[in-house]
Amino acid sequence: MKLNSIRFKASILYTSILCIILVLFSGVLFSVTRHILYRDVDEELQVKAAEIVNILKSYEKLKQTESRQQHLINKLLGVEDRARLIIDDLWRSDMQALNLKSDYINILTVHGQPIIKSQNFNDEVTALFRNKFPLSPTHAVFNNLKNSKYRLRAVNLPFLYGKKNLLVIQIGTPLDPVIRILNQLLYFIGAGILFILGLTSFLGSFFARRILKPVLNVTKIVDDISHTDLNLRIPEMAVDEEMKHLISSCNAMVERLEKSFEHVNEFSSHVAHELKTPLAIIRGEVELALSETRDIDEYQRVLNVSLEEIDRLIRIIKDLLLIARLDYNPDVFQFENISLKAFLEEIYEYSRILAEQKGLASELEIPESAHYIDGDKIHLRRLFLNLINNAVKFTPRGGTISITLTVMDNRARIAVSDTGIGIFQKDLETIFDKFFRAHHHAQVSEPGSGLGLSIARSIARAHQGQVTVQSMPGQGATFTVILPIV
Ligand SMILES: Nc1ncnc2c1ncn2[C@@H]1O[C@H](COP(=O)(O)OP(=O)(O)OP(=O)(O)O)[C@@H](O)[C@H]1O
Ligand SMILES: [Mg+2]
């Protein structure tokens, strides 16, 4: 599995999210458990302290035994060996009943004078309590006490002994059982998290591979598609909705590529053909002229024919360059505000001269109101002249050519109509393709390279406009240029 693969990233992502959730959850679980355990220990400590206090108070009731009472008072006031012995005896028997062997018990005056302590309350424990657990004569306090040898949970509980003797009982209980439980819990949580993460990353990677399998299949098929077999399509297998979209988008893209390739192939063969014909004519003429000695007129004729063909070649190349510039370099346009009325009158003037030369009538119909467009005058002139040239070219003597302007929905519609030979329905779609020329005998005889309409369409598109055509064979044609009004 590669590090930058989706499969790896997906399983890492899922595993990390799960890891964060598990760690948070475990953290909460651990702290809650710790809290509960400490609370139990504290409650137990409190109960123990209360019971010890009760035992001590019960000594006080042994008033009938004078000596005991005296001993106890003595004990509370100072340290007296006999009193200590009696108290210790009583203490021991009662304490044994409480099962406090492992606890550390100390009873002091509020000033810190020791009264009685359990046997295990040695000097080290005494120092630990003194240093880390300051005496609190007013309220109960719980704390953790820790040094290299002991880890204790301790309680400080003040109580009234007799009527006015305020004493403090301090009990420490080892935290070892709690720590053991917490350690075990920690170990269990750690092992559990590792196991779950391992399992998740394995399952994540497994499922990611299953989910991505169709992607690999599609990639394999797409890899196999080269320019020679663009007709191949990815089968629409039973896959997820997203994959279906991907497959249909890929198929649509391959289809567009196929069309573009066909177009490029067709275009290059057209270009080759269009360039080859004049060159073949020039070559034929020159070869013929060189085959034997000719008179000067014949040489002149050959040179004239060659010049004409060379002009045609130059025109085709220029047109092709123009189309490429129009389609791929919008900077060639220099937009300005153009009055449609003035502009169309100028175009009409040109069409009138051309029409007259061929014995055609011409008409101009424009509304009175002034309309303006944002356009490049030179290129727009080229657009309309191409349409007018076609209209003149494909309209027999006696016909009419008209230019009409209508404005609707902020759009100017300029129609160039003729009453000429018209266009077949089947050709209407391809008429704007480069080098397209209809195979109509009347049209084939007319000169042209089939680039004029292609140029017209490119110019219209660069003006956010379009050119449409309506025609019936034998009934003329109407080319409409639609441009946005400003
Ligand atoms: N007004 C029209 N009436 C009938 N057919 C037309 C008309 N305009 C265009 N066509 C058809 O569309 C074809 C393409 O026109 P286009 O202007 O692109 O090329 P062309 O006139 O043949 O050559 P070029 O304009 O490059 O000198 C023409 O050859 C012709 O068959
Ligand atoms: Mg033309």
C-alpha cells in the first residue's frame, strides 16, 4: 500500500479518528473509575475515623472506673506511662475488632501534641504526615501522601472529646489496592485500544480496497484507451452512484475526445487537400511550360495561373491563422461603442456595389431608433462581408439581397438574406465547419475555400453573439447574426 494512496489515507484517517475517540473515552472512563475508587476509600476512612472516635468516646463513659478516667485525663493532659498502658490495652482490643492492621492511626491535640497512635505509625510515617498533611482543627480534610516508601490516602478529622477537649484523628490507609486496580485498568485500556486500532486499520484498509476496486478497474480501462481505440467505453457496471457519475463522465470525455480527434483528422486532411490542389496546379503548369520551349504569352499565362494559385494558398493560410487567433486569443479584439445604424449603412453600401456588379437588387431595413453594440469594427465588418459575399456568390442574376435589423430583448438580430440557391437541410448543421462546401453543382463551381462562415461564427462568439441560418433549397438563405445591445 503506497503512502500517498487514498486507501492508506482513508484507513489512517479512520484509525486516527477512532484513536482520538477511544483515548478520550478511556480518559473519561479512567478518571471516573479513579474518582469512584478514591471516593470509596474516603468514605471508608471517614467511617473508620468515626468508629475510632466512638470507641474513644466510649472510654469517657467508663466514669465509674475512677482510675481509668483519671488515666485518660492524665493521658490527654500529658504523657503518663500508666495511663498510656491502660489506654493502649483498651485501644488494642477495640482496634483489633475494627481490623485496622494496615491503617496508620494518629490522635493528636489540635496543637499537634501526640496522644495515641497505632503501632505501625513509625517515625517515617510521622514525618510524612507532619510534612505533607498539615493539621486542620476545624474541618475534615482528605489528601494523598506519598514518599519513596508509602503511598497513602489520609483523612484529618477533628472531634470533641469530653466537653472541651478538641482532638484530631488522622488515619492513613495504603493506596496500593486502588493503584493496583487503576494500573490494571490502564493496562486493559491500552491493550484494548491497540487491539481495536489494529483491527480497525486492517478492516479499514480491507474495505477501502473494496470500495476503491471499481476505481482501479476504471483506471485500467482508461489506461487502455489510446488515440487508436477511442471508440472504447467503460462498461457501466453495478457500482455506487458516485462511480456511475465518474464512469459516465469518463465516457462522455472519451466521446468528446473521439469527436475532436475525428474533427482534427478531418480538418488536417481538408487543410492538406486545400493546400495540395493549388500546389498541384502550379506544378502541372510549370512542368508543362518547361517540357518544351514556349512563346512568351504561354509563359505569362503559366506565371499568372501560378500567381493566382499562390494568392489562393496565401488566403487560405491567412484565414486559418485568423480563425486560430480568433478562437484562442481574445486580445486581438479591440472593442468600442458602435452605432448599429451607421455601421449597417456602411456594410449596405459595400453589398450594394457587389450586388450591382452581379445584377442583383439590394435592400436595407433598419428601425429609426438608435442602437449601440460593443464590438470590434474591423472584425464585425469581416463577419458581415463574409455573409454578403456568400449571398452574392450563391444568388443568380436578378435576385435580391437584403439586410434587416430588428431589436428584441436587448439583442440585435441582423439578418442577411438572399433569394439564391439555398442550402440543403442536411448541410445546415455542417455549414459552419471549416472547409465545408456543399456538393451542389451550382455551389461547387463558385470559388472559395469554405472558411468564410467559420470565421463569421468565431467573430460572433467573441462578441457574445451567434450566427444562425435558415434556408430551403431553391428559396434562398437567411443568416442571422445575434449580438448583445449595450
Ligand atoms: N447564402 C448562401 N446560399 C447558399 N449556400 C451558402 C450560402 N452561404 C454559404 N453557403 C454554403 O456554405 C458553404 C460554406 O460557406 P463559406 O463562406 O464558409 O465558404 P465559401 O464561401 O465556400 O468559401 P470562402 O468563404 O472561404 O471563400 C458554401 O460553400 C456554400 O456551399
Ligand atoms: Mg464564403
